[in-house]
Amino acid sequence: MSREAPPPPGEEAAPEGAGGGEGGDGGGDGCYLALCARPVHFEKANPVNCVFFDEANKQVFAVRSGGATGVVVKGLEDRNSISFRMEDKGEVKCIKFSLGNKILAVQRTSKSVDFLNFIPDSPQIEYTQECKMKNANILGFCWTSSTEIVFITDQGIEFYQVLPEKRSLKLLKNQSINVNWYMYCPESSVILLSTTVLGNVLQPFYFKSGTMSKLSKFEIELPVAPKSSKLSLSERDIAMATIYGQLYVLYLRHHSRTSNSTGAEVVLYHLPREGPCKKTHILKLNRTGKFALNVVDNLVVVHHQDTETSVIFDIKLRGDFDGSTTIHQFVLPPRSIQPYQVPVAVPASVTSQSPVPCKLYSSSWIVFQPDIIISASEGYLWNLQVKLEPVVKLLLDKGRLMDFLLQRKECKMVILAVCSQMLSEPERGSLSVIATVFDKLNHEYKKYLEAEQSYTMVVEAGQSRSNPLLKRPVRTQAVIDQSDMYTHVLSVFTEKKEAPHKFTIAVLMEYIRSLNQFQIAVQHYLYELVIKTLVQHNLFYTLHQFLQYHVLSDSKPLACLLLSLESIYPPAHQLSLDMLKRLSTANDEIVEVLLSKHQVLAALRFIRDSLSKEISDYGETQVSHQVSTVKNTSPSSNKYLENKLL
């Protein structure tokens, strides 16, 4: 692993577990990071076989003998490997497919890049493009689309369109600037150039649809003022990644700028499309040594080779704000990546061979953004993944745990499991904690409902055609609705009957309170669950009060449930009728209830009264309409009409 720095003068490296956590966990328990179960396996690097990684297509190239004896391309997204041969024209410095794998680009010299079409019925003839700037050396190249490519030289960048049919390239734009090194973020199509003698002035460029835009340059604050004019910022200490939809430049600063802090830190610079780049977050590592960075599920993961542990940071969680930046400590104690075993290559005559443990945090590991780890010596490429189940046991503050889980992609079932656990022994929480969790869930639920409502209103108003960028809100797993809570948590909780009935009812009412607080219409089945729970414990007086003071909202399904309770609680019959009358849309149901009780006269009186009310309402409307009409047609008689009719 890369990104190494010695401890500060007069200081030893931090001991294992420094920073408030334990050291590496020998087993899988408590490990919240894991390598993916299905890695990409490729021929390991050796003197004959060179290995390259394309960060845009997430592909590994195994190039044997300069391509003369074969090139094998394997990717995480497309598991079908691509194999071909190339003429050996010298050492391959860089090799990448265009987006879509239609054009291959190969750099063999510092002056030019060769191209080869992989289009059906296209002749396999190479064509070459030299860099335009005289005396410039090509540092590398990046594909920004299926037919657009950028050359980065030590004197600037050159933006080309590839014309595969003509087997030539067209220069779209170029920019002269002294370049020390570069970095590319394919998710945002931004290339970052290191400029100036010290290398700490970074110039970003954004590419889209044949255009190149120069973004605001910015300066990285070095930990100490350099004593000599030489390159002080290395590309191994910089990473670019999209976190919560925003592009950040991550700077691994091995020594803090403050004298009272001895450990390394990661400084995050927010890089917007418009406006200046600003330092927004500092992640405190509280240790020194060799580090590597990944970004997984919007979490910044920092690997520490010396202790063979990793820590995670979530910039959405609350930190200490100093007026300009937010300072974060790691969310969980340091833990090792979950132990991983790799199969052993054996002769076909051997039927089985036990897999061997993979050497984690190996010096041969190479880390790419956002979540790629490659072991060139073992021939494996992995995605790094976050495991949420161990987090539940390590993050005991339920409010902070919910804040963390609600930002993760695969969070729904883990959140529902946490809700079930906090309602049951031995992890039963207090009502205040339960209320906090319910409020956090319903806050996310309400945000989604409002977004969905806004989208529906725009579509119904016919404005969606004028706004092609309008998209329906995505329902993430963080949206835990009433059906989810009822099915997976509350109904199961009431059926267990292990908690005191007062606590059970309090939990149900707390969830309903939270829904009302966020102005979310409560579904009738939640009220039914409350009524059934009250009836099971013969709490009819409480039920009567809930209905009398409208704690339980009126609905036809609820009224029908009350009718079914008449045999065990006779007043439920009248409570049901009262509820149906208040609804004003259940006249037929009321008549049916009265007739089922053979109360024919009562049914007839109800029909008469309801008809009289309808006629009265209709008449008043007609009189009001007539008065309004007369007033509008004869303004001079307004005063006379008001005296006679009003």
C-alpha cells in the first residue's frame, strides 16, 4: 500500500490501536469492511506479464510480451473477458479502451499514442497521434467518452475527437500549462493537474460532450513551509472522489498544521462546477505511517498498513465546526478488513486443495478510487464493501446509528432489525430513544413524500415537457414507510407479548405521534393494531378515551372493527355509529348497521334527516347563487335586496 511518511522528528509512530480503538481483529467478528466475494482474477504480474488498470472502465489489462503473446482484459462490470494480440512495438506504458470498448489506445513512447479499432468489419490497422506541443512528453491519457480522449503532457493538455472511420484524430482544444502529474475522476469527468514548482497548486478541467471547461484553480495547504523549491505534493497523497453527489479532492496530510496535533489527517476540498474550491472537512487519523484511501458508499475509508486496520469517516455526521471547516473523528474503532481466503492453483490431478488466507494490507496492494483494491502479485481485483451488521454492535448510540444507517444504500433490513431489537429484551430502549429513532425515520419518509407530491403536481400541471431534466424521486432504502414498520416491526412486537402492555401501547402511540408530527396521514391498520392490543388486555376504558378524544382518527375500516367488538364491549356499537356519522361519507353503512339491529324506524329517521340536510344545503346554495346573480345584473338594487333577503 502507498502514501507513506515518516513520523515527525523526535516522535515515534503511533502504537497499534491509537486513536480510540483496538488493533486488528484476528477473526471476522466486528469487521465492518470486506473484500467482495467474486473478485476479478487475472494473471499475476511477472517479468513477462505487465498489468494495467483502467479507472474509467474498471478493467484490468494483462499484457504479455508487449501484446505479442496476448492481451487479456477483464472487468468488474462486464465479466466476459476480451482477448487479442498486438504487434510488439516496444514496452507498453499505458493501455485503455474507450468507453464501450470500441477503440483501443496504447502508449508506447512519450511522444505519441497508438489506436486500434475494435469495431465489427473494421480493418485491424493501427493509427497514431503525436502530441502537438513541441518537446512535450506525454504523461498519460484519459478517455472521456466513446470517441473523445485527452492527452496530458508535461506542458499542458490536448483534447481530441477520435474518428475511427478515418483512422485519425481531430484536435478540439488544448491548454498550455506546466504539469507535474495528473489525476482523473471518471465519475465526474474532471482531470486535476498539479502545477507550479511545489506542485501544490491544482488546476481542474471538466469535460462534457466535446467541450473542455477550466474550473477554478486552488492551492493545497502544505503542513510546513518547504525549505527548498522542489516538488512537495505527491500524487500518492491526493485522491478525487464523489461523496454524497459532490466532487471532493482528498489530501492526505501526514503532519497536522497545528502544533498540538501529532497524527496525520485527511483534508477534503469541495470542488464545485462553478465557484471557488473550498476546504470543508478535516478527518483526524490520530496516527502516522503508511495510509491508503478508498470511498465506499459515501464513506471515506482510510487503511493503515502498520497496524493492518482501517477506519471510516462519514462527513454527513455531526463534527466540530471551527468556523470554516468541520473536524471529524472516525465513526467506529479501527478494525481489520474481514479475513479473506483465496483458492490455490493446483494440477488437475489433485482433486481438492484448501484455500489459503490472503495477505491483507500487503505492500503489493494498489488502491484505486472509489472502492478498488488490486493485488498485482496475487492477481486479484476486489471491490471494497461495507458490512452494516457489525456496525450495529459497535455504534451504541441509537440516534447516531440511525444517522449513519440512513445514508447507506443497503440499509432497510438492518434498520428494521435495529428497530425490532430496541423493542425487545435484552436491548430494549427507553421511550425517549425509541421516539428519537421514529422521528429520524419519519423525517426521511416525509422528505420522500414531499418530493413525490411535488413531482406529481408538476406532471399534472403539464410542466414536465418544458423541463426535460425533471425526474421522478428515487425511493431509496432509507424510506421506511408505515407498511414496512407494521409488517417487520410493530405487528411482530405486539404478537410476542413479552413486553408490559403499557410499554407496548406507548410504543405504538409514539410511532403514531411521530407520524402526526411530520404531518403524515396515519394508515388505518396502525390504529387497528392499537385497538386490538387494548382489547387483548381488556383496556376498554383507555380505548373509549382514545376514540372520544379523537386520538385514533376516523375511518370506515376502524368503524367496522369497532362493530366486530360489540360482543365483548357493547359500547363499541355506538362508538362505531358515531364515527361513521362524523365521516359524512358513510350513510349507506349507517343504514346497514341500523337495519342489521332491526332498528327500522331509526334507519328511516336517519335517511329523512340526511335527505333534509342535503335539500337544505342545496337550497342555500341556490339562494346564494340567485342573490349573487341579481346583484351582478342590477347594481342599483343591491341595497334593497340586502334588506329583503339577508
